Amino acid sequence: MPHPVIHAEIRAADPDATRAFFGELFGWTVAAEGAYPGYTFIDTGVQGAPYVAISPRQAADDEVLFFVGVEDVAATLARAEELGGTIVQSAQQVPGTSFGVFEDAQGHRVGVAATT
């Protein structure tokens, strides 16, 4: 299976201000509300581009993540650990997808996601 980048997220302390900033800068608009309050999908104006979302923080700091498509989120997170990484956000389920976040040995955070 190929592993494309399928999604990007900006997780912010103030998602409304973040949406306003990127809306003004790039002309992005809110396309739809996501699975929980404050989580929104963004219309970047490019059909077929990877999904982009802006949401409240899910950790102590703001972060920008990209998500790689995988077949099995839990197995991929376990393999990342075997290779010296650390699980930052264990496998989660939301309607239609599962996802998780790991940090490699150099501190880079990357998400993985699978359609359920």
C-alpha cells in the first residue's frame, strides 16, 4: 500500500483566531464542522487536495501536523515505537476514520490515519 499524505491539521489554543488569520492570508473558508466542537474542515479552494482542518489543541502546545495514510493505525504506532519513536496520541476512533500521532527519535510529530 502506498502511504500518501492525506490530511493536515493546525491545532491551536485559539482556533477561531487561527481560522481568521489563514482565511485572510490564503482565502481559506470553513467547509464543515468536524467530529467535535471547534474542529473544522477547511476549504483551501483546491479540489482533490489533502484535507485540512483547524482545531483546538490536543496537547500542551499548538502544533501543525500532517497525517499519512496507513492500513492499521495501532500497528503503525507500535512499529514507530519499535524504531525508537514515542506515541503522542494513541489510536483514536471518530466516525469514518481512526488516527494517532507519534514522535520520531528526533522529535518530529507525524499523524497516521486509516479509513474505518
